[in-house]
Amino acid sequence: IMSTCKNKVLTLVFVLRPGEVLLGYKKRGFAQGWWNGFGGKVEAGETIEEGAKRELHEESGLSVSNELDHVGVLMFEFVNDPVLLEVHVYRTYSYTGTPIETEEMKPQWFKHQDIPYKDMWPDDKLWYSLMLNGKYFNGNFKFEGLTNLLEYEINEITK
Ligand SMILES: Cc1cc(-c2ccco2)c2oc(N)nc2c1
């Protein structure tokens, strides 16, 4: 039966420098043991972009003063779970600070060819090339559990 389609809004930030991307190893909680961008929930009273900057700083120690580039929206459905996850993906080349390990995350720079896809969300290998190459995109993914990607579609968009 149809549920109230209340999406849960999450953020995901990728910090880039020439030829490399900063990823964080999740030390606990949701998706523990995988590498990912930095992000999480959006709190009441903040915009999605403000939430993205807050989570980046909390999880990596990095600050971003000017704007993040909003590069995509990924929708995730889990079988038998009515809550859709709406993940807003951001990129930036400009940041201040040095990445620091926190209780949540261990940050590390990766050359594009060394990105550890086997230790990441299964969807990542499908859209990272778009994100790393400055493309804009939307994606829809249907998971059964955390590792079984049943269906997906990804569309590059012109902003
Ligand atoms: C279902 C899902 C969620 C996230 C997520 C959590 C917090 C921010 O994003 C993902 O991130 C990636 N790369 N795949 C993901 C799948």
C-alpha cells in the first residue's frame, strides 16, 4: 500500500584536489567499514547545503566557505521499507583545514584509479565517474539490504 512518501534527506560531499578525491572510512554506525564521501542528515532549521557543510566539518575537520557545487540527487529505495532516502551530492575543490580522523571517520586521499569500490556502497561504481568528471546527474536505486542492488537508473543532466 502507498505510504506517505516522506523522503529522508541526506547529504554527501566530495572534496577534490587534482587527480584525487577525499574519502572517509566509516568507523561505526550506518555503513560501517565502507569508504564514502562525508555527509549525513539535514537538521531542522538548516538548508541542505548548510547541512552538507556541517557534516563535512564534523566528520573531516574541513571547512568550506564559498558554495558547494550541487552535482546530483540519488534516490534510494529499500525493499519493504517505505522511507525513501534522498541523497544530495556535492563537490568542492576549495576548502580550508587539514583532514583529521574523528570518532566517525578516518579520512584519506585516493587517486581516482585507487578508489576502493569493493569497500564502498555498491552504487558508487555506477556514478563516481560522472561526479569525478564534473558531470551533473540523477540516479534511482532499489536495494534489498545494504549489498544487493536490484535495479537502478542513472541519467546525466545538463544544468
Ligand atoms: C542508501 C545510501 C545512502 C548513502 C548515504 C548515507 C549518507 C549519505 O549518503 C549512500 O552514499 C553512497 N555513496 N551510496 C549510498 C547509499
